[in-house]
Amino acid sequence: MTLKELKEIIDIVTSKESIEELEIEKSGVRLRIKRSLNHVSLSSTAADAAAPAVPAISAPPTLAQVSAESEELFYMKSPIVGTFYRASTPTSDPFVAVGDIVEKGTVVCIIEAMKLMNEIESEVAGEIVSILVENGQPVEYGENLFAIRPR
């Protein structure tokens, strides 16, 4: 199952209120999505070995983490479900920090999904005001990752 197919499946399930549970098996990978109270829970297993289920996904952080007077912020959202990393390796410097100026297309983090490291690029030019996710934390599709003050 490719990352594109996974994104499409997640988009369909999150956009349809009538779908509560979906199970798909393809190429030895089993994907089960069960939805309850607007939360999506994912788990996958390989055909030859049982893999652990993806940890429960927490609710998106509150916007109270960013100061109230910052109404003109752009919230960069996660394009996929996975694990958020601020740097390419545990010993490397983070891609960005609060106060950094980024251009459109600047790599700001990595999200690991299904053993693939996906570089996530800034969608706007501006200043990083807040990083809303902790390093190594699981993120869900559409979850706020960064608050950016556009320039």
C-alpha cells in the first residue's frame, strides 16, 4: 500500500460521517480504521509477523499555546498520519526553531509513516511562532504542527 493510497483512504473516511469502520488487506498489509466520536484509530499488521498497533492518537493541541494577539497566523497541518521528528537524526540540529524565518518549500520536519521518512516543507514564507508538537509524538492527518506568521 503506497503512501498516496493511504492518504486517499484517510481522506475518504474522515470526510464521510457514515463510515465507522473500514478494513483493507493488500500486499500482506492489513489496515483497519475504526472511527468513534470523530477520532480515527489506525493499526496495521504484516502477513508474516504481527506488528504492534499504532498508539492512540491524541487530540490536537489547543490554540492557547499561541498568544491570543496572534490572530494572523498560518497553521501548518500534518499531511499524513505518522511520527513527528524535528531533525533528520537524534543528534542533528532541528530543521527549525521558534523565531526562525522560513521560505516556502523549506523543510521544517520529518513525519515517519510506514517506515518511510517524509520531509515536510513549509507552505508559506514567514516566522515560526510556535511548534505545536513534541519530537517523537504521533500525529494525525490535519493536526496542527506549526504556527507561522506569514510575511
